[in-house]
Amino acid sequence: MAKLLRKVKKQNHWFKADAVSLLEKGDVPADPLSDLNTSQNKLSVFQVDEGHVNIDRVARALALGPDHIDNVGYVIFDSSLLTQASIEFNHTYGGTVDPVVNECHIDLINLSGNKLVKLAHLILSEGESDTILKKRIKELVEEGINSKELPEKVREKLLKA
Amino acid sequence: MLVEHMRIMFERGASEFFEDGMDSDFAQDLIHSVIEHGSAAIDALAEYLFSSKVNSDVGSEALRRIADVGDQRSLASRWALLQRSLTHRSSRVRDGAILGFAALDDCRAIELLKVTKTEEPIPELRQLIQKVIEQLDVKHGEAAAQG
């Protein structure tokens, strides 16, 4: 079963122990929902597959989106949770600087408030969260430039980090 | 005066949404304050962090950011505040302190973090501490290899 990755603003929104009392009532804390911000009722995730593209490569590409290179927090969950939340999806080309990562982009579509809350509940219950530290991200970016997986232009961001 | 300035800064910070990799007005104000006032600014931050009025997201962001200040004069007081915050009642503040030690990237924190890991109740934070320890172990090994 494929795993899906969503970059989050801060991993500390997703600590299970801090959410457990609300999860037991069928509810979720509000802060994780700020990491599931939609546009046109769509939410961007990336399929992670050790045989194709790994977590480090996706995280590296996503780290190059914000103002500067920093820690990258993310949640990762089984794609079967989408069925449980009645969420539809489309494979679409992503907008990162890494074309291989872009091939793994998925839009969750036709989302509603209830579906997002259900998804957050499922991720908090059955998914995982993690952070890749800034120093490791910088190493990954350097490796990506040297191996030509990333364009030379991202070196500017590396130098500022 | 400084405490009042910091209080206003923290109150303004509470209206911001912090995100890894994104600049924030709060972080810029905080770094300027630490550069200008040194340890006095860290003392004011400590007073806020351990007060009943602390916003844990602001506190977490502050700890993460004070590690980025390259000011040697205030290093001891920044280190002391990060160390004290590793046992803060808020998991988010502890998260900021752990990430602060990752940003400092100073091998002298290894033993401290090993002890903290045994006492940390949140599994995700124990995992994060382990990552920081591994980062510092690599640096320590590289330093030893260079003699």
C-alpha cells in the first residue's frame, strides 16, 4: 500500500499524546487543520515509494519552496485512509523543483470540512509525523545539486541557509 | 523597559502563524533584541516562557530562533535557557528547545540530550532528540578525525 506525505508547518501540531483526549471523543485539535489548508477544495500530497522516490527526496524538494531552507516537518499516512475518509484523488504534476518528485504528486479533491476533520483524525490515529533537521536538508540539497537531480539555481538558497 | 518591550513583542507574535522555513516579524524582532541587549533579552524571554501567560507557539518559535543568533556574548545565557526549557510543561516549548540545540550544533549538548531523552514523555520528541544526538555525534566524529 502506498504512503502519502504532506508537509506541515510544524510537526508539533501532530503529537499524538497532545491529541488523544479529543480523538477519543471523535474530535480533533484545531491546529493540525491549519496544515491541511486547501485551495479550490484540493489538498496537495506526495506519494512516497521506496522503489521510486523516498521521503528524503520529497522533503528536500518541499524544503526549497519556503523563504529559506529550514527543518521540514511532515505527516505520512497510508493511502487506504483516503478510502476510509471517502476522499477522491487525482494524480497531477507537482510544482517543486524536482521533476521526479513532481511525478509523485497527488491532489486530494472535492474536499469538505467534514472530510478534512476525518482525515486529520485518521492521520493522528494511524499516521506518523516526523521532522528532518535543517542540517540534513542542507546536505540533501547539496547532494541533489551535485547529482543534477536539482537545478543549479537552488544553490543560491543553500548559500543563504 | 526591556521586559515591557519583550511583552509587547510576544503579544504581537501570538497573532502570527509560524512555519518552518518562513520568515516572521516576531523572529526578526527577537533576533534584533538579542543582538542589541544580549543576555538581558534572554532573561526577559525566560521570564515570559515560564510565566502563566506564555503562548506555547510563540515560546517554541523564540527558542528555535535564539539559536540562530551568532552572538557569543549571549551564548551562555541562551544555552541555559534552552537547557531549562527542555523540561518545560509544554511539549511545543520543549520541541523549540530541542530544535534550538539542533541549530546550535554544539557537540557539548550530547550528554545533556541523552539524559533529556530518557525523561521525555512524548514519543515524537524522543525521536527528535535522537536525531539531534546523531547529528552532533557525526560532528563530534568529524572533529575528532581532524584532530
